[in-house]
Amino acid sequence: MRKSIILLLIMFNIGCKQTTVSNVELKEEVLKNDSKINLTESNDFSKDKFLKSQVDDYMKAILGRNLDLVYDYCYTDIFVWAEDKYPDMVKNKEDFKKVFLKPMKKLSELEKDKETSVEYEIGEITKRLHSDDGIAMIYLIVSSITIKHKLEERKNGDEYVAISFDGGENWKFMIKDIEMTKEILGYKFSEKSINKLLN
């Protein structure tokens, strides 16, 4: 059982880092010019409730194996990045589902054992960056998944990058991975802004 738990956590983490998706429409008309978006740190907490509510939906979708909703909550430019780096890996929604299929099956197997439970926890927002006009935002938020079996417990926590282009009402997510995050956010955001986020 211990090996299964560790394998699931590892596979889930890899799955999140390898997925590529297409977002629901956002107000990205602000991005049509060629310049990169600059962000500054913010002490505005007014959008936190929207973000935490949507992270909650996202985590429920992951644990409920609702891949369509997980797909919708992932950040669009992951797809652009994957096309550049791994053109044969994930090209569409069905490929995305295949990446997640193995860890999801493992999760189902674990849940058949009545002595096993899988829970998630939404942690603190650790960073808030806003554009001057308040339309574009990037936050960092901590979330974790815990798998318990009898007296054994394994917890896997990650920081998620949350991105909004409509003033914080709708959010998209990706796991924070320094190298990958720099490259993906680099399509739309300035290097200075990305460094503020990651440092």
C-alpha cells in the first residue's frame, strides 16, 4: 500500500506538470498588443474569495476525476508551451485525459479500500501581483492532497500559480515549477514580473 500511495502522489504531480489544455474564454483582448504585461505586488485581498472558491472546485474536480472541469481550469499557455517543447505529446483534450488516466485509475483503486481516504486542503495565498489597470493578476496559492491508509499518512503539497485576465473573477491554474513556469508565463508577462512572482 505504501508504494501505491507514493506512486499516486508522484504520478499526480507529473500529470499536472505535463498536461496541456485549452481554456474557456477570458477577456484576453487586453493582450493583443505586442508588449508584455508588467505586474506589481499588491495588498488587495478582495479577490481572494473568488480564487479560493475556484481552487476548491479545481481540487474537487481532480479528486472526483472530472477531467473536463480540470481541463477547463488549466492555464491556456501550457498548451502553447507543450506545442513548442513536446509537439507529439499532448495536442488536444483527449490527449490531456490520457495523461491523467493512469493516476486517476490508481486513485480509484485506492478508494475501493475502505481504510483509505483522500483529502485536499487549500492553504494560504503567498503572493499577489496585479497589472496597473487591475485586469491581469497572478497569485501563488498553496494546496495539498493527503492520502491516509490506516495509521499511515502521505501528504503532497504544492504551490499553484493562479492567473486571471478579468480582474480576479475567473482563474486558471498550473503547478509552480520554476523552469516551466518562467517559460509559460513568459509568453505574456515580463521577465521582471515573473521574477517578482518566483523570488
